[in-house]
Amino acid sequence: MHIDNDLYTAKTGLWAHILECYLDRLSSYGTRLRSVFDKFKLVYEELVTKQLGALEEVHSKLDYELGDNIIDLYQEACTIPAEKMTQAYYEALVRQCSRLLRLQHLTAG
């Protein structure tokens, strides 16, 4: 049990240090990500509509997975003003970006 606590402490400490070192860069990425969602607002709104099944189009499981992850990314990046984002929000954003980049849609060659 003691080893698990030490591992957890080390892991959270490392995450906190990484985020602290890259906070300015993450803030910049968050701002640019918001601008991408703003630029493609209509496309994003259509995606949300499709994900909710309003258009009765048949999607593959991978389409739903990609759509769900893009919606999650929007929620992580765009629902909180940049000046109010804390380390916890940036950590969630980094994790969501990582999940999105590992999807089969984006990694298939």
C-alpha cells in the first residue's frame, strides 16, 4: 500500500511539474484551439446534431467515437475562459488531446 501511495505522489508531482513548465505553451494551444472551433462553428454544430441522432444518418462505431471525442475536446477547451483555466483543466485538455490522437480514425494510414 505504501508503494502505491509513493507512486501516486510521484506521478501527480511529475504531471504538476510538466504542466507548470509548459503552462504558457498550453495556454497558447488552448487559445488557438478555441479559434479553430470558432472558425468551424457550423461544422461543429452539424457534428453535434449528427451525434444526437437528429439527422437519422447511419454512422460507424468509429464515427461516433471520433465525434464523441471532438465534443469532449470542445468541452475541455472552450467552455471555460482561458484566464480561468487551472492546471487541472489543462491536464484534462492534454489527456483529451492524447485520447483523440490515438483514435483509429487519425492513426490509420
